[in-house]
Amino acid sequence: MLAQNFKTAVDLGIPESGYTALLKVLGRLEREEITAKMFNMKRVGEPECGTPGCILGHTREVCMDAYEALSDASGRLPKLEQLFYPEDWPKGSSSPYAATPSQAAVALRSYLSTGDAKWADAVA
């Protein structure tokens, strides 16, 4: 397996607890522990199973403090906010709000590696 080339929490400007939670969510997405039924980028708590549905919502299951820290940080960090609340994607492309768990994993991995979720690439 290739070594991870992730930026650090300091590089990304996010709290260490949030960074750790995002790494755990990425692992769960990539191992398919978060199924399509458990995932929905439209809003927290959307799936019928009652679990948090989006990337940020799944951090809540990992650690409430991390969830709160990331929620607070997203207001001042546009790239982090784009990970949780994607706004810009090319017309005609799939909406990040319809992303599958594997597409969300691509966006999250991109954010952790580059500081940019690159949703247009993730959902292409």
C-alpha cells in the first residue's frame, strides 16, 4: 500500500480532533462501512436508519467535540466549508449533494491531501 500524503491538521488549519475524525470517516467510507443507505450529503440525519448522513454528520458519530470544532471552523475556512457544503461545480456535472459514499471518499481524500475537496472531480 502507498504511504498517505495527507496535509497535517495545522496545514489545513483545522483542530486536531477534527482531523482525526475526518481520517476515521475516510477509513469508514473507503472500507464501505458507511453504506449508501447511511450516507446523504443533503443534510445531517437524512437516512432512514437515523445516522448522520453527510461527511460532517459522520464526524459526529466519531466524536461530538470534533464535530463541533469542525462546524465552527468551516465558517472561517472556505475550503473546509466546500467539503461539507459544496457550492461550485460545473453545469451539467453531477451534484455533490447526490454523491455516493465512494465519491465522498474521493472528495475527502482530496481535501486531506491537497486542502481542496475537488467535488467536480469526485463526482465526474
